[in-house]
Amino acid sequence: MTAQFVVVEGPNGVGKTTVARLVAARLDGVDGHPSLLTTEPTRSPLGDLLRQEEWSLHGRAFALALAADRADHVETVIIPALDAGMHVVSDRYVQSSMVLQRIDGLDLEEIWGYNQYVLQATCFYLEDRPEVIAGRLAGRRALTRLELAGNPQIELDYYRDARAFLAQPDHSWVQYSIDCSDRTPDDIASEILSLLAANTRMEG
Ligand SMILES: Nc1ncnc2c1ncn2[C@@H]1O[C@H](COP(=O)(O)OP(=O)(O)O)[C@@H](O)[C@H]1O
Ligand SMILES: Cc1cn([C@H]2C[C@H](O)[C@@H](COP(=O)(O)OP(=O)(O)O)O2)c(=O)[nH]c1=O
């Protein structure tokens, strides 16, 4: 396969970070391409600031700052890595804004307006039973502002809206929903690798 740009999305606590790590490790070296694991907010000074200031930045201002971090991520990390022949796996991407900034009061069209310049990715939406996700969040020491403002069911519903938005003919993103219920992270990563291989065979 050619160098892939893969995004792992889904509600807080569904297993994105765990699965993104495994997918990046399993993609490393496939068809001669090393892999890069990355995340949003990014690990840049702006991304770190966004993590710290989540309690003081709200709504439109937070959405714009996240979009700036994402634009920088695309231009300075993702595109250069793909151009250098690397597979790129991102833990969160534009869909996180289409869900979380919506919970923070913005509508989908406004959020998309700030993010319309993003590079298209192959996207995997992790889904699980809301009560399973809620149980995992209950075990976390400190919840973020948006974890407290939303809940797993709202996030699942808004992710489905984001997926439908990006499936429209103007966008036509390649997107898959992955049912994670009662499955190990390894098993979920295997399904993602299989879907990627099948998709690149279809394209090729
Ligand atoms: N498929 C799974 N089955 C059981 N536990 C999981 C699974 N995936 C992740 N976890 C656990 O759930 C918690 C949240 O996972 P994490 O990857 O941090 O989620 P997210 O990045 O979506 O918030 C972690 O403790 C992780 O070990
Ligand atoms: C990428 C992204 C993150 N966020 C929020 C979600 C979290 O509350 C916070 C940090 O994201 P999170 O995934 O929890 O990152 P980490 O585990 O590295 O701290 O940023 C948005 O509101 N919109 C976005 O588009």
C-alpha cells in the first residue's frame, strides 16, 4: 500500500489512544513505509496551551484555536511525513471538533468553516456501549471540561452526524465505524489493518 493517513476517532474513553498506538505499531514498515503516531491537540506549544487552557477558553475562541493547531499540524507534521513516505496515524482529528465544539455550543457548519482546509484521511470511528464508556470515564481521576459537558451517548450521536457530513458527495471521505464491544484492542487494530488493506486494493 502507499503511505496512509489514518485517523482514529470516537468518544472520550472508547479506546482511541490505545488503538491508535497499536495501529501505528502494526503499520510500521508495511510496504516499506515507517509510521508516525501523532495526536490532536498536538504536542506543540500551542497544543499544550490548549490542553492547559480548556477551562478558560470556550466556544468559538476554543474552536478557532483548535483549528489553528490543526492547520499547523497538517502543514508542518502530516503533509511532510506523508511526502517522506511515512504512514501517519492521528489520535483525534477534525471530527473531534465536529463533536466537542458542538457540545461547546457551535453548529456543524461553523466548525467546518474553520476546518475546511484539512487534508482528507481514512477515518475509523470507534464505538462501544455508552455504559461501558461511562464506566471507564468514572475510573478517571480528573475529567476535562468537555468530558463533563457531554456524555458518551451524545458523543456517539454527534460522531454519526460528523460521519454523515463527511460522506456527502462534496467530501466523500473514506470512513468506517468499528464496533469495539467486548473486543480486545489487538482485535480492533487487526480489523483496522484489514480494512485499510482492502481499501487500498480497491483503489489500486
Ligand atoms: N477494547 C478495550 N477493551 C477494554 N479496555 C480498553 C479497550 N480499549 C481501551 N481500553 C481501556 O480504556 C481506557 C481508555 O482508553 P483510551 O485509549 O485512553 O481511550 P480514549 O483515548 O478514547 O480516551 C484505558 O484504561 C484503556 O486501557
Ligand atoms: C482535538 C480536540 C480536542 N479537544 C479537547 C478534548 C479534551 O478535553 C482535550 C484534550 O484531548 P484529549 O484527547 O483528552 O488529549 P490528552 O489525552 O492528550 O490530554 O481537548 C476538543 O475539544 N476538540 C478537538 O478538536
